[in-house]
Amino acid sequence: MIELEGVPELIDPVMICAFEGWNDAGDAASSAVAHLDREWKGEVFGALDAEDYYDFQVNRPTVWLDGGVRKVTWPTTRLSVVRTGGGAEGTGGSGKARDLVLVRGIEPSMRWRSFCNEILGFAHELGVEMVVVLGSLLGDTPHTRPVPVSGVTSDPDLARTLDLEESRYEGPTGIVGILQEACTHAGVPAVSLWAAVPHYVSQPPNPKATLALLNRLEDLIDVRIPLGELPEDARAWQLGVDQLAAEDSEVAEYVQSLEEARDTADLPEASGEAIAREFERYLRRRDGQPGPAQPGGLAAEPGLADGSYLRDTTSGRTRHPKPPAKDEAPPPATAADGDAGPPEKDGKDGKDGKSAPEGDDGKS
């Protein structure tokens, strides 16, 4: 039995999870949870035992100095609680009182079922009403367009209630998919939100994708999230990528082809409900008022995983993409099944990179 000391009674708590690794392209998902923790000054109340779930040759501990004293930080998953304040001054709340339980860590190396059961134990003890798992994948999406974000659930009733996609994916999965299924089997409502990151700028951070995830999360849980400097960081990121693309004509042409494919696919979404959702968000932020839960805040492209690419996790530099040959048409924006399969081997160092993740990205 999990015993929690010093954790106050929470109000309508929602658990928000993100894990570094396979399901965190551009570190967009883990950065989103880190942003919530930082803006709302989260208080850590628990951590999973690193010995139980991590291979320290894969995820190595780090050594650091604290006033001349050497200390070790072990890779693990930590839980913290934030009080959104319900609109109190300085909290960035929306007027609705709701607390969040943040789960941030690294995809475990082993014992995934025990890992998920332990997280569900915390959720049960805290009275969590819903679990939202954040993820990000690499795909054929241009950096110049809004980041596609998909909301997915395995619960048909929840899909209808929140206007989400119901996953029908079959194939390899990551911890995001396993945790979502564990929640479903335990009777805990669970949703995953997936942001698509341009494969040709896969190096973290990607503040634009992080911002898109937070906007969608805000709509889903009906809590106004303080964004801080994130919108400005997203604009600066896009400007920097614009400049890099302009220096290489082949890259510029490739980006243009992605833009054309994306714009063609988005034509039916360019009016009506998608525009109305964006306008509602604008009014809520201007007036500081909450709005109805709208889990479709950003226009979501129906799928990206079919054209996803791997990320070189060991490289410290941003690499230009390999655009299609002159006589080869760019890959179209197609509806994905949710996973491009298991990670391939990177040709440079033979290590797994980040690929399009499991069916939790919501493509059926």
C-alpha cells in the first residue's frame, strides 16, 4: 500500500505524464510537463525506485558538486503536485479549481507492468479523475505550419464524450501506450496527446511543439495554463529554422513541398469548427475566462507516422534532411495507423533513435 505524507487533499485532480525516450521527439512532451512544474512551482512528493526499473548502462546516473560535496542523481520517475489556484492572483488559474499530479521521468528499461501499476497506485490514493499522457513523434510536417496535435483514447465512451480519436493501432508500443492501456483496464479514464515534430529539425528543444501540447491540454482539462516566455521561444525557434532552411536550397525546396502537401490536406479544416476553436481560445486568454473543454484546440492533421523518421539521439548537432530526389514527389500527408514500427538502427552509431510511436498517436 502506498502511503502519502504531506500531500494535501486534492481538488478534481488530473494526472499529467511524460517520459523521455522513444515517445518524446524533440523533448516536446517532457518539456511540457517541466513547464507546468516550473510555472506552478510543483512540490515533489514521491519517486519510483530507480533500481527496480532502469538499466544504468542505458540511462546513466550523473555526478555533480554541491558546495564542494559530490552527489549523485539517479535516473528515475518523480511525482509532484501543483495547485492551479482556481484563478487566484499570480497563479494563472482559469477560475476553475483543479489540481494536477505531474509524473515526469524516463521510459523504464524493464518491468513495465510493475511500473504502470505503481503509477496507478499513486493515482488511486490521490483520487485522480483522469490520466493524460503526453507524447511527441517525428513526421513529415513543415515547421512553418501549426503543430498537429492528436488526442487519443482506448475508451469508446471517452472518445465520444471528449471528441477524441479511438485508437485501433496494432504493433510495437512504448511506455505511453502501455500506461494508457493499464489505465483503461483499471477503469481510470486515460487520454494521450501527440504532437508531430518536423523530422528535419529533430534536435531538442522544440518549444513550438511544447506550446501546441500545452494549448491542447488546456482545452482538454479546462484550466488556463500560464505560458510564460514559451510563445516567444516558439517564435524564435521558428525564425532560427527559417534561417537555416534559407541557407540550403534543397532544404528550402523540401520544406516548400511539405507546406504544399500540408495545405492541401488541411483545406477542409480551414474553416468552420477549427477556426471557431482558435477564436474561443483567443477570447479566453484575452478575458481570462475559462471555456468549455474543447479537446480539439489546434487543428490536428489526421496522421503523420507513415512518413516518420528516426532521430539521432547521440548527435549534438542539427543535421539537414535528405530531401527527395529531383524527380521524386514528396511524401503526402496521409492518415497513419499510429506507429511506423520499432525503431530502426541509426546508420552512424547503431543505436536506436526516436521513431513514430505507438497507436496512442491516435491514428486508426
